[in-house]
Amino acid sequence: MPRFSVVVPVYRIQGYLRECLESVLGQTPPPDGAPGTPTSDGPTALTADHPTPDGPVPHHPASARPTPDGPAPPAPGRRATPPTTGELVELLVVDDASPDASAAIAAEYAARDPRVRLIRLDRHTGAGAARNAGAARARGEYLFFLDGDDLLLPGALTALDRALTHAGDPEVLLFGHDTIDWWETVRPVDEDLAGDPLALAPVAWNRVVRREFWHAHALGFGAEAPYEDVIPAHRAVLLAGERATVLDRVCVRWRERRGGSVSTTPGPAHLAFLARYDTLLGGLGPDERARVFPYLTPRALAVLADPGRIRSADRQDFFRETARLHRAHAPAGYVPRTAEERAVAAGSSLAYDKLRKAGTRRRRLAAGLDRRRAGLHGRLMQAAYRADLRRGLDPRLAVYSAYWNRGVSCNPAAVYAKARELAPHIRGVWVVSAEHRHHVPVGVEYVVEGTRRYWRTMARATYLVSNSGFPGGFTKRPGQTYLQTHHGTPLKKMGLDQRRYPAGTHGISFSAVLAHADQWDLSLSANPHSTEVWERGYPSTAYRALELGYPRNDVYFRTGPDEVERLRAALGVPPGRTALLYAPTHRDHQPGFLPRLDLERFVRALGPRYVVLVRAHYRCGPGAEVPRHPRVLDVTAHHRVEELCLAADALITDYSSLMFDYACLDRPIITYAPDWQAYRLARGTYFDLLSGRPGDTPGAVATVEDELIELFRADRWDTPATDRLRAAFRTRFCPYDDGHAAERVVRALMPT
């Protein structure tokens, strides 16, 4: 059986449904050979029995049990193996007699992917009944109710599967969500993901429930809408008791639509929220009521304060009903916890309105004070900075930064280390952000951006070395020498060349780009291609090109086989295995870590000879999902990518500039580019990486997963033909790299 049955009710959501379905199906590829194969039911839909008005479609447990001769299902908490490709998910789309093209869209997906089944209801009954129909037809271990206009975030199902296994397959697992509005602005939701499961929003789509548990307790969604999920959401958690747990991870993106949904349509329909709690609390025993009741009033007041739900004309009715519920269901001895709750308990809307207005005034006052404090602090820092600018430069001070102040790394780190050796009289100080200060190695001097020490250092340093830029808009002084090292050879468009590709600009001010380039004195170049790009992308007469190679690549020429073996052992690579470094780059138009490769399937197909080291790009942020497998090693957190390259026998990447550095090692480079056309259109590129021309393509190429697997099965990833391509690639992009770049750079920058 599948691990998850994702049930999606659809009604008037044709503009959003494809994204929803893709977000589920994109969690893992379909079973081998399955794409394009209709389901056993065919592209024509199943027909569901119409749900009864009082509850869910009747469940028939016998139909879900194995035959006497068949295998018994695993006991809760004793899943023997993780789900394989195709076992992870089935997707049931329930057409609630939608008058638009939603059903046709679902049928299209069902016709080409066996994981999708379309269930049609004969008349419109509401989301609750549609979910019930889907649950009745589900085959998975866990039910996941996802609304058709919402999104499942990348890696969510894998993370949920792991969390369930780790927790012993509980009855209920809840998780976090964020929101996105019609302007594509994503906002986090402030929820306690480490506390009481009842503290999370009582909705259908922020939890998975074990299917047998759901049916055994006759859980289901009521026929009345809206807020039909309030009661089953609470009941599932209460019935599960200690076998309800929470995963501290955001798994669903709730889409705020600009009209067309109850959540964005104010009116008296939102009184249903209170009606659901009235029914729920009235049916609970004293102990359960004592657990649920503390959440009633805060949630009701949150609805009341939302102008997108409650109109001014409905405020009094909503408050009075909230007060009635408070009086009717408050446990004996219950003490209100806030002034607002005390006003509800007293039934005083006047007191509540006064508190609300006072709270608004306090928030405005606090915000104003914060702005004034920040402004005063900024003025004091700038005044002190201006005073320091009148002092002389320190000829023995150099300041370094890398990757927008993330720590000690890349070309600046290699220059820093060589300067300590060749110019020990020059003191090196690093600039780091407060959140990355823990990345600074012991013994390395640093300042935190924005502090008094930062501004004093920036005002007085003679040498400035960065691969990105320094924060805060510092003033470049006469006598200061600024070396821009950059942090990669450009395949994608850079600087002013990005103007034709707005998907990758993210609000870049190109005037600021030019002003920054005007501060440079030296622009480091790894090859003639980079020199040409920097000159065009960052046009300025202020700097000159320094064609000396990349200092960060010196380590590739200076590390012996014994040190390489030590690195491999430290990373967990068993002796005798072929280590493949999989390092895809980020996509400007797609946030997060989105590997286009099913890593578990990949290592299974390649066999025990191979181990895959997986490194997500640093811009993807924390939480990149890498499957747990003995031959898949997550090395994303490893601070030095150069060590990962040294440990790897071959590199698999898409458009990462890491390929240009890795070429220094003269080891195989495999280009896996399943979205090459989309990437070129979104970001633009300087040459055709997939052309196969010497100098453009570094080695073997694959554009689909099966093709990549076949490259390794047939040993076509490392051949005389790929050797010739790699040699031409090295000649073009590594002409200056020889292990001495850092020395040349330091001697060109500083007196030694």
C-alpha cells in the first residue's frame, strides 16, 4: 500500500489545481515505466456513493484487509522498510461536481500517472463530503487532506515518512504551514511546533492521520460548511492521546486567494466557526473539554479581529456568541488568562473594544519607539564613522568578507591564509553577520557587521578583500585598495547582463551594481572568459583585471593522496567505493532545495560500488531534504566545499560554477540538466553547456534521470571521449590555476 493517500477536494479551482497536483506528484517520480500509463480505472472516473448528510461514507474494513494467504500489514510503529518509488503516495482528486475545468485537469493527470485517481461526486456537497469520499477510497497507510488551491512543499512527504517511522507510526502527525498571497509574498505562521498538538490550527491539511485509526473511530467531516474540519481535527488528536505528535517543519503552503474562498470573504458565514466549537465542546467529557477550551477564546478573537472574515456589521453578533460559548463551556474554576478573555467572560464588548484600541495604540507607540531607537543608533554609528574617516588609514590592516558575511571561505579565505604567511605584519579582520559569527574558526579576528568595531575597521583598513560586497554602504577612501575576488566562473548572466532576465534579479538596483563596481581597484579573474564577462557585466574604469587564477583552487594542486583518503574517511566514504558528489545549484525562480534526482532510486540502480555525497546550495537555506540511505551522505553542512571535491571521484552537477573549479582535479564531470531550457530562459547563460562542443561541455551529459542512470550502468560517464571534452574545458577555464594563485594575488595586493 502507499505510505500516503493525499485526498484533494476540488470545486472551482481550475486556476490553482495544476500547481497543487504537481506539488504532490513532484515529491517523487512515478514507478519505473509508469509515466503515461492510465490507472486501472482508466482516465474515466470512479463514481463515489453520495455521503450521508450526517457523516462520512460508510467504511468497510474487510475490503481493506489482505486475503488470508496474503501478507499481513505491518503493525503500527514497525514499518520494516522505507517506501520505494511509487509506494510513497497515491493522489485522489475528488470532483465535487465542479462546473469549471477542474475535473478535466484531474482526468488529464490520471490518464498519464497511475498514482492519480479521479473520483466524481454526482452533485455538489462541499469540501467535507468530498474529503469523506476520498478517504473511503484511499489505500494508503496515512490520510493527508490537501486543499486543491494549496501546495505541498518540496521534500514534505519524505520528511513526514521519516518522522512517522522515527515516532513509531503514531495515529496522528501534525506539522507547520506558511502562507502565500496573490502577490506571491510568503509569510511564516507563528505556531508552537514543539508543544501541545491541539495548539496547531484545527484544519484538515496540517496533519496526517493513520487510515485504519480514522475509520475505526468513524472520523469524518460534517456536511455543513465552512469550518467543517474543526471537529474531526480536534477529535483525532484527543482520541490519539500520546500517539499524536508534531513535526517541527513547514510542509504546506496555504494560498490566500483574492476572492473566491470563504477565508477571504467577510460575512456572517464565519459564525460557523463558533457553531463548530459549540458542537465539539458539548460532546466532550470534562477532561477533554478542559484541554480544548483554553484555545476557544483566543482563536475566536483572532477571527473577530480579521477584517477579511468579520464585517463591522457582524462584530457584535460574533462577540456575543463568543461570550455565550465561553459561559456555556468554561470548565469549573477556569481563570481567563488575558484581559481580552476576561472581557469575553464578562460579556462586555465595550471593555473588549477599549482593550483593542489601547492595544493598537501601544503597538503603534512601540513601533515608533523602535524606529526612533534604530534611527538614533544609526545616527550615532554614522557620526562615529565620519570621525574615523578623518583619521589616517592603518597600513597594517586588511578586512575580509565572503558570501555576504557568512563566514571564512572561498577566495578571500585563501588570500587571508597566504597573507598571514607572506605578509604577517598585516593584520586581517573578517566581517561576519551576527547569525554567522559561530562559523568563524577559533583564533581568527572578526567584527560583526553594523557594530561600532565594524565601522571603525572599515574606515581605517588599507586593504579590502571580498567575493561579494561589504554591508552598510561604506565610504571608499582614497588610499584604500579593494580587491573583488568574485566567487565563481560565470555560466549564468551576471551584472548588467541580467537586465534581460528579470526572474533572476529579485529587485536588484543596477545603479547600485555600477556604484559598487566603481569601488573596486582590482577584479580577480580565473580565466579569459571571466575577464570578458566582468568587463561587460560590471563596466567601470575604476578597476583593472587581475588574471591570476582562483586562490581557493590552490588546494587541489597541493593535497596529496593520504590527505584525500583522510577526508573520505571523515565523510564516511567506505574504502574501495566510487564517491560521486551531487551538487546542483539553486534556481532564482524556484526557492528551496529541489533536486531533480530521486537519490534513493539512483543509488539503488547504480549498486554498492557507488556512494553519493549530496550538497545543497547555500542559498537554499536550512531544511534541505536528503533521503536516509547508507549510500547517500548529506554533506550540505560541511563548511569547505573544496574538501568535498577532493573526496569525490566524480562530480554530478547542473549549472553550478563548482564545475569550473572541479575541472582543476581532472576528474570526470557529469552534467545532469533536466531543466536546461527553463534555466536558460529564466536566468540566461553565456554558452551552451549541453552543446557537446569542446570547451563548452565538460563531459558526459544527461537530461533525464533514466539517462543519467544508464551513463553509469554502461560506464559511459568516464571514457576517452569525455576525457577529451574535459581537457578542452580545463584549457578554457583553468589556464591560470596551478596551486600558486594565492601567492600571486597577495604579492599583487600587499607589500610582502
